[in-house]
Amino acid sequence: MMSQVVASEFLKLKRSVVPWVTLGVMLLAPCGIALFMWIVQHPETAATLGLLGTKANLAGLEATWPAFSGYLAMVAGGGGLGLLGFVLAYLFGREYADGTAKNMLALPVGRHWFVLGKLTVALVWWAVLASAVAAEGLLLGWVLDLPGRTPGGMAQAVGTTLLAAGISFLVVPLTAWVTVATRSALGAVAFAFGTLLLGDLLGHTGWAEWMPWSIVLLAGADPTILTWGSITVLVATFAVGATATILQLEYSDNP
């Protein structure tokens, strides 16, 4: 049953442009980071081209491979809270927007399979996006010839980027629950970006290692924040989000 639900979800995506839009958005971020790295490397040329105006403040930004790889991990983490939240809102919310929710829920299939199937599709979708960002980062780092770019450093960059992406996936099932609870993708998108802002805010406090959204934003750049306590928080957040979504479909009134 699981394979049939997943296959059905991928068939829906086949005719959608949304996956390509999300890919384009994700690939823009490393390009933007690379542009700033290039400006730091060539400030005079950048000033001549008008890229380094009087209001530009690049103090503290280092054009090195470790710095660049750290920003890539932040893209994967922050993108997980924002863009991946949008992906979950789209996968669950389109059933209500297209008016197919009643047909889906009337099928002789356990409703938990729909939740697990959509989460599986979201995982594959997000893995492709994160892998694309990591690959693009390696290419841009080679083009810029950033100092400190070694085989070990490149492997570590890919690892931290994928780690941040994986951690971010653990917190987004809550967005799926908001989608089915409100029967709207709009509210879920607002929730996803709200958690991004909340995670950034709480990341500057002593509660960061206990707040799932802060852990997502910080763990990519500093994996040492991943204590057993923070890992437990992430796993519990995933379990709560997935369970709440299943229970919402099972026991709440649905159209």
C-alpha cells in the first residue's frame, strides 16, 4: 500500500512545475553567497561594476572555503524551515485546494498511509534539492578557487550540508499538521516561515540546544550543538508532528 501511495504522489508531481520552482530557488542561494565571496576577493573590480557601494557592509565576511561551506549548510538548514515547509504545505494542502481531499480520504486505505507517503515524497524531494545545493557549492568553490579548499574540506562541506538538510526534515511534519488542521497551505507557509524567524531569535539565547528550530539553524555550521538532548528534541518533534497529522486525518471532521 505504501508503494502505491508514494507512486501516486510522484505521478501528481510529474505534471507540476512546483518542484522545478523550488529547485531554482535553492540554486539561487549558493550563487548569491558566491557573489559576495567574489566581491571580497576582488573589491576594486566589484566597486568599478557598482557591486560594492557605500552602503555595502561585508565586514567579517571571509572568502575562504570553510566560510563558504558554512553558509551552504545554513542554506540547507534555513531552507529546510522555509522552503521545505512550503513543500509540505503544497503536498498536503493541494488536496484541499483541488477539492480532492474528500476523494482521497474516502478510499479504502488507512489514512496514515497518506501521511507517510507524502512525507516520503517530501524526503526524496528535499534530498534532491539538498544534493543539488551541495553539488553547486563544490562547483562554485572550484570556480572561485577559494583558499582552504581541500578534498577533506569539500567532503566535510557536503556532509554538513546534507546533515543540516536532514535535521531540518525532522521538524517539518508540524507544518503538515498545520496544513491539515487549517485545510489551507497558506497558514502552513506562514507557520513555516514563522518557525524560521523564531529559530533565529532563540538561537541567540541559552535555550538554543533545546529548541528544534534553533538546532536546525545552528547544527549545520556547528555540529557540536548536537548533544543527546538536542537529538532527542528533534526526534520527538518529528514523532509529534507525524502523529498529530495522522490523528488529525483519522479523527477530525474532514471535507
